[in-house]
Amino acid sequence: MIIGMRTYRRPGRAVATSAGEAASGADSHLTAGTGWNVFSYLISGMLCYGGIGWLIGHFTHISLFFPIGMLVGLAISVGWIIYRYGRPFEQGNPPKGDDR
């Protein structure tokens, strides 16, 4: 926002870091958006595979494919979350969120 000849900057979001990261100077590998990313992976996996299961069950008249598809989607999502966020320092390339 411009006020007269001076510019006024609104304060940004505060980024919380733990004491260990602040002391070592390392970047935080988890950001404020990481929780939303994990939540969206879980929901989208269940929706996509549940939808595929519903389509298959609709055409084959076997309603059990819908909950099986949702469980498969949940399992795949949990596996992807563990792969992406569960062991970031072992791979040497920690994930970065969009909040930086």
C-alpha cells in the first residue's frame, strides 16, 4: 500500500521454527501447507479410487467395489504420503511447500 511518498508493507505470516532448526540454520522441510497437502492427498485418493470402484460396481452390479476402491485409494495415498513426507532427510532432498 502506498501512503504519500513512503511505502507501507503489511507484515507477512510468521513462520514457526523449532529450536533445533534455528540453531543449525537449516531450512524447515515442512511448511504450513504440508498438513493441507497431506489432507488433500488422503481425500483425493479416496475420491478417485472410490469413483473408479463405483463405476465398476455400477456396471457389474456388485456394490462392494465402491468401498474396496475407497480403501485402495486410502492405502495408496498413505503410501505416497510416507514416501514424500515420512523420510525427507534420508533422500537428501527435503520437500518444499508453496508457503515460502
